[in-house]
Amino acid sequence: MKKIDIIFFIAIFIVSWFIFGRMTQFSNIFIRWSFGAIPLLLFILYPIFVVIKKKEKFSEIGLTSRNWLKAIIWGGGIGLVIIILNKYLIFNPSLSYFNSLSLGIIYWGFLSFSQEIFFRGFLQNNLETKYGHCLGLILASLFFSLWHITIRFSPYWMSLISLLKVFLVGVLWGLSFQKTRNLIAPCLAHFLVGVFLSSYF
């Protein structure tokens, strides 16, 4: 992991803190989502920019069709385990609330891809290269959980217990990426957890 990557993470943390702290000022859902999508777009654009600049293959950050079936099995399996544990043992509150299932699918599809391409495909991959698989996985999951502090419009993310849960979930999603080197795995797990643990009315 290079200094520029650390600077980017700090910058995106500050941008996210600023943006998510002001999202409740917008009553229009489209404007609120568009404003809140800015940090997530940066999560997508930065790894792609780095890959293009270095003239590397997109498979380096998990954008590949290789191991797609294995990735679906890992992603679906881990997602299902987290959903079952959450619904029947942990009893957490709903992650989000939507007027319809279609809105939830759009929201979690974009959110899952944007976070996973950065935290798993880019950050975890670089950290593993420098520090090894175990420490790289732990560090990427730690950064992933720390970023959730910026989601200030929801008090749920401000507690230590919630951040610990996010860290553990990040470890599982990171493990699915380690085993497949395909972003389908963590994206699918993230997406399923988000959709099935949200409420619709």
C-alpha cells in the first residue's frame, strides 16, 4: 500500500464525513441519494484509475469472469450464513428502510459494488501483497469498519459493537475474495445481506 493510497483513504473519509453529515438536509430522495453517491463513486473510480495508469489488468482488482461459479457459491454461502445469524441469533435492527424492493435492490447493488471494488478488490489486494494474506485481510476489514463511522445520519454505526460486527462481516467478505479472486463473491454476499436485512413498506 502506497502513501497515495493512504492519502486517498483519509481524503475519502473526510469527504464521506462531510457528505453523510448533510444528507438529512435533503427531503427529495433522488437528491439525497445523488449527494450520498459521491464518496461511493470515488471508491469505484480510484481503483480503476490506478489500474489504467499502471497498465495492469482489471483482473488484478477482481473484475474477472475467472472462478465465477466458485465466487457465486462463496458469496451466496457467506451471505446466507450472515443473514441467518442476524435474523435468528443476533436480532439487529434493519439496515435500511425502502418504499419498495426495487429501490432496495438498486441501492444495495450500487453500494455493494462500490465498497467491494475499493475495500476488497483494491485495498485488500494491495495490503495482502505487502503484509501477507492474514494481516492484509485484517487491515482491509479494519479500514472498512472505520469508514462506517462517517455514516453519521444513522446512530447505529457510531457504536463500538456495530463497528465490531462490520469488521467481522468484512473479514468474511474478504475471505470470499481471497478464495476466489473474483469480486462477484464479496459483492454478492454484501448485496444479499443488504437486501434481506432491510425493511420495505
